[in-house]
Amino acid sequence: MDRKIAGHFTRLVESARVHFEAVEYNIDGTPKRMILRLTASYKNYKILLTELYSDQGFQYRYYVLENQFVKAGFDNAPDPRAIRLKYGKIGKEHSGEFVSHLHLDDKKQLVLTEVMSFDGFITWLLINL
């Protein structure tokens, strides 16, 4: 895939090393997609991060775990609850649509958000945790 994406992943990993401890990552690519998976520690939290670039678009997951409890999870998956919250129902026109949202309280609470970037996630962490 695109060299810009590879450069983006490199910058993201470098930034993660500045803000987190015990950073481990894997980059996997094919001609049709590139994916970064990263785990790290922040204070007493575990950070799980995934970014995927493909022909279908950009998908992300930035999660904060406290033990196995989801403290916060930003993603843009086609989550049926997020689609229903955004549109009131899930119809053919919105089925499978990427909707940016935030999971809280071990995924018991869901809030719609703007698209989250890794830098935005770092800012959220610094303010909220």
C-alpha cells in the first residue's frame, strides 16, 4: 500500500513510545490493506490500538483497559448500537456504515463522537486519565 501510510504508522509508533511504556507493535500489509496493531501500558492501564487502511476506508480502535474492564474504547466499527443511535434505526442504507463512537463502562455505555485520531486519543488520555 501507500508509503504515506507506512510513514504514518512509523510516526504513530514513535509517539506511542513517548507517551506509553512497554510498546509492542506489528505492521501487516498486502497490496489492498495495511494494518497496525499496538499494545502498551499507560499508568495502570493497558492500551490496545489498531489502525487499518484499505480500499474500504480507514478503521480505528483505540482502547483503554483497566485489568480486563474496558475503561474507554474509541472506534468507528459498523456497530449496530452506534448506527441505531445515529440514525434511529438500521436500514439498508446504513447497514455496515462506519460510525465513530466511544464505549464506556465496560461497553455498557455508548456515545457518538467525531472521528478520533491517535493524537486526539493521546489528548483524551492526558485529560481524562
